[in-house]
Amino acid sequence: MLRPTAVKVVPMNDYLLSIVFDNGEQKVFDVKPYIRGSWYGELSDPVYFKSVVTNGYSVEWANGQDLCPDELYYNSLSILPAVAHS
């Protein structure tokens, strides 16, 4: 079974990404643990971090940083749909 792929990404505060996958699930991924060294360290710039896009498979930034689709899907937290109260 193929893992779902990212179809929409919205950068959030505190280096979090809100990601919608092609199976309809919405999850939040914490990028903070990856922001180290010269390569991923560029993501510490909030303006650059917020330039993230989907590439039809995963998420990436203009200078080539990306995250493995498996990592994105399996290491993110599901967002539960809001429950209507009567």
C-alpha cells in the first residue's frame, strides 16, 4: 500500500506545517527537530520557512530542502475534525 502524499501545505507558527494528504487527512508536522546544520538550518529563517510548497509528492523549499513523504505522514499528528454541538 502506498503512503498518502502531500497535496497542500500551510506553514504555521513555531515551525509547524499543516499538511493535507491525497487521502483527505489533515495533519500537523513539527519541523523543529530538523532545523540544524547548514542545510536544514536555513529553515530557521521564518520568511524562508514560510515559503514551503508541495511538489505533488512531499513538501520542499526553494533551495532544495525537502522532507521524506514517509516522514511527513507517519511522524505527524492528525487534526481531528470539529464536532458540532447542539
